[in-house]
Amino acid sequence: MLLAKLDVWRVVLIGGFSNIAVIGLLIGIVLTYFFNKKRYLKLVDKYAGESKEQRKKGNVIVRLYVLFSIIIFFVVSLYKPGYLPKM
């Protein structure tokens, strides 16, 4: 497993359960803020009036962003300082 090879689990679990609890707490606070008083409806209303063309353009931008984020994640995680693979 790539994450185990890079010792990422050791970094996440170095404080034991406390790091996971803090991350869970932060996620809970953000979700509570977003869904409290139906703030998400503002986003739905904001984008309800966009045309099909705008929606397609936005979907392409989001898909490219996700694709490049995943590619960059793997490139950075597989990078070894001082080592350049032969191409």
C-alpha cells in the first residue's frame, strides 16, 4: 500500500486517537455551519438560473480540476528526492 510505504499512517496516528478526533470535530463544525439555517440553499439558488452552456463549461472545469489534482497527488507522492526516473 502506497500510504504505508510512505509512512503517512504514522504521521496521522502519531498522537493516537486525538488527531483523528480533531479532524472529525473540524469536519463536524464545517458541516453543521453549512447545513444549519439551510445555507446550502443559497448555493442552489445561485446556480439555478445558469444556462446549459454555462453548466457544461463549469462541469468541464471541475472535472479537469479533479483530474489534475489526482495526477499531481500521485506525482508528488511517488517523487523521491535525488531520484529522476529514466524516460
